Amino acid sequence: MIPDAFREIAQMSGLQLVDVAPDLKTVVKGGESLSVNVHLSGDFHDFRNFLIRMEQIPYLKHVERVQIEPAEGVKEFRLKVWLALEP
């Protein structure tokens, strides 16, 4: 479910989703959040649109880190986001 949500937002924004990796070590008994690493590639302006659309995910708690790296013909974007496990 989580990868599908990010894949849909990436496609709507014109980006390619490279990888989505939930960090299951961040879920502890009684924990309320899950850390997810998201890796995208594409144009910087499309990344802006991705961030705007991602803000509308109701279970998004916050974005901890954004890393932008130049790549061949595009940019690579890496995010670490936190998602609520319960609404």
C-alpha cells in the first residue's frame, strides 16, 4: 500500500519512482510512526509538484530529510518521511 501511494504521486508529478523502503526497525511495540525512504528521479520542477501532492497524504507526519543529487540528464531525489501508523 505504501509503495503504491508514492508511485501514484510520482506518476502524477512526472517523476520516476526508483525505490520505496519502509524501515521496519522504526516500528516498535506501541509505536505510532513508520520511517520510509523514498528514492525518485526526474526534473526539479516535477519534484516540487511531488512535494505538494505528498503533503495531501493524510497519514504523512513529517519529512525528515531531502537529498538532491545530480545524475545523468536528471536529478536524483531521496527523502526520509515519517508516516502515522494509526489515523
